[in-house]
Amino acid sequence: MTLISLAVFLLLLWIFFIVYKTYLRRYKSVKNVCVLVLGDIGRSPRMQYHAISFAREGFVVDIVGYPGSPPMREISENERVRIYYLRPPPDLQNRLPRLLCYIVKVVWQTVDLLWLLFNKRPISNSLMTQNPPAIPTIPICWFYCVVMEAQFVIDWHNYAHSLMALNLGKNHVLVRLAKFIETTFGCRAKNNFCVTKAMKEDLENKWAIQAKVLYDRPIDKFHPLTLEEKNEFLGTLSEKYDISVPFSPNRSGFIVSSTSWTEDEDFSILLNALQEYENVCETGELNLPDVVCAITGKGPLKEFYMAIINLKKWKHVVVKTPWLENEDYPKILASADLGVCLHTSSSGLDLPMKVVDMFGCRLPVCAYNFNCLSELVRHNENSLVFADEKELGDQLIKWFQDFPDNETHRHLRKKFEENMFSSQQEHNDWHGNWKLNVLPYFQA
Ligand SMILES: *[C@@H]1O[C@H](CO)[C@@H](O)[C@H](O)[C@H]1NC(C)=O
Ligand SMILES: *[C@@H]1O[C@H](CO)[C@@H](O)[C@H](O)[C@H]1NC(C)=O
């Protein structure tokens, strides 16, 4: 009797196996890649770049993420790229305790993501996800890849647990849970990419994860502008965004910074440096131009800093905080005289993409120093690095002394431009670099 039931069981198992294999063969496409980010697709440049590069190399790309900002035109108008939007979780903040909110959100995301992935046709042959966020993405992607026999790939931009620790503290239960999940399932990816050498070493030493460094590179639209194009754009800027950079009688200096207005960027540093600039202008001791400082981006702390900015009664410094259309962002970088980057990293292991974009436009930056910044920005070689508001203030003053006719500075800027990507000995453009480092892992 038991022998018969065992035989029947094995037969059923075998039938199931055959059906399952047939199903995979029928619906799976070798040339389909799923690129997933549990965030606003339009604000996930690196994942969009991956998608564009896959499409350029003949893959069909299913990009999965949240709606919000419009994705790049190369995505939305690309017939090889399909966008799948997840449903944003209900906004329960302030209505439930924080932990409960978090649980509801994760359950919502889990169901939504599973539903979307398992219903999407064709079945992807590979799935690349961005980390962070790790929960619930990484376990679910792993599960999908096991069931569908797909290649599981993680692109490590940072760590989810170190980002959470900024808000909750290192020893919070959620942070420890995040770390556990991130590492347990992170180890199971077939291939890993990451953004810096420092992160590669960290992944290897702590968790024995072998990752390949794929530095961020500007895509083609981040390029320098001619003088004519700059002037034309500055005209647009004043009409469209109410930012005027005066040309006469004297030319103003133009500073650009971009941010997502979160806790990990302390904008009071820039505001205090600008205050210092204003003070020195007031004394009239140095020949300094007025400056216009445009800070682009959206985010939670914008209101807070706007309130501080509005209290300043500066005569020589104007601060504007526009939200630019996608197409105008590269142009504003290319039209500026100096970029400022206040990015610090929660893990100390990732690099600011905005500096990469600025370098693409050949815009020198003043960058706030942290752990692995030197993999991209080196002081006095390709830009300036500061440690506090005092140093930033001094750098602004020096940079704009006798502007725009300072011979010393013209030479310095030329040197910076030539050295912008020289610390990272690889292809200068994203796609070339991508083809070299990523494509081989996706060719059958
Ligand atoms: C323009 O600059 C010159 C010196 O370079 C200065 O004497 C003059 O006052 C400036 N004009 C204005 C309106 O700031
Ligand atoms: C140029 O800037 C430097 C500071 O970086 C300053 O010492 C010098 O006086 C400025 N002017 C000229 C004409 O070089």
C-alpha cells in the first residue's frame, strides 16, 4: 500500500516537474531582462542607464518601480523597454505607530511585487535589482529567480541597513533585521555589481560577496555646452524658472548644487559658506562678483531650509531652489561656474552621482570630504575638497576672485577638466564602460 502511494506521489511529482519545465520553456525569454528598483523610476538614474544599455544591446527590458517623476525619454520612448509600475503603499504616517506602519508597508510591497513579477510575461531570464532598499526586494527577487530559474543580480549602491540606521540608530531591531535579510539573501545573488572599490572590499571582507566595481559614468546628455548654447540656456532659465544670472554691468558668478533634501546632506554648511562670502563682499576688500546659487531637487527638508534662506537678507548672494525638468538639468550644470556637493555617505562607501554628472559637463566642484571620495574627486587635481563650512567659504571666495578674468583660474579649471575621470582608469562614457563590465554576464 505504502509502496503504491509512494509510486503515485513520485509520478505526480514527475508530471508536475514536466509541466513546470514546459511552462518555463514556453514563457521564458532568453533576451528578457528585468530591472527593478523599489523607488521612483524617474529618480533612479543608474537603473535607467542599465535599462537603456540593455536595450541598446538588443535585450527587451522590463523596468519595474514606482511612478513619480517622469522617466528619461530614452526609456519612455524606447520600444524595447516596458515600464511596469508598482502601486505605492497607502500613506499611513501619523495614523499608526511607526513599527506598524512599517509592517503594513512591507506586506503591501511584498504582495504587490510578487503579483507583478509572477504575472509579467515573458518571464525574465535575468533580474537585476538595486540595493537599497533591501526589504522586501532582495528576498522576493531571490525567490522569483529560484522559481523561474533566472539569474539573480544585485547592483549595490549602498547598504539598506546603514541608511535605516541614520534614522533609527544602529541597534534598533529593524536595523538589525534589515542587516540580517540584506546579507543572508544578498549572498545568494549570482552576480554582484557595486559603485566603489571601497564597497567591493567591504562586501568581500564582511560577507564574502564577490562584486565587480562599475563606476557611475555620465550618459551622453551630460556634456559641455558652447558659449552660445550657454547664453541661450541662461535666457531660458530666467523665463522658465525665474533665475537670472546678470551679465552686465558685471557678470555674476553662478553656483549649482543638487540635492534630494535629506538628512544625509547638511545644507547649513553651504548657507554658512555663502554667508561668509556675503560678508567678504560687504567689506569690498576683494574684487568679488555677486553670485547666484541654484539648488535643484525635491525632498523632505526643502521647506526647512527654504525658511532659513528666506530669512537671509543678502545683497550679493541670491539663492534659488528650482525643480528642473529632466532635459534642463544637464544644461544648468554645463552653464554654471562651480558645482557644490554636500553628499556624505551613510556607509562611507558610495560616491555622489551628481559629481559624475557635473564632471560630464566639465564643471569643477567643491565636494564635502568623506571616506572614499578620493575614488572620484581629488583636491587640486580635478576639483576642490572641503572639510567644513570655513573651508568651503574660502574656496568660494578664492574661486571667484577677479572673476571672470582670472588667468590663474583659467589654467586651474583647464587642468581640472583634463583630470576629471583620470582616477578611474576605464571607459569615459557609461555605455562603453557598461559593455566592458556588465554585458559579459548577460550573454548566454
Ligand atoms: C563692476 O565692477 C567694477 C570693478 O570691476 C566696479 O568698479 C563696479 O562698481 C562694478 N559695478 C557694479 C554695478 O557692481
Ligand atoms: C586670481 O585668484 C587668485 C586666488 O586664487 C588670486 O591670488 C589672484 O590675485 C587672482 N587674480 C589674478 C588677476 O590672478
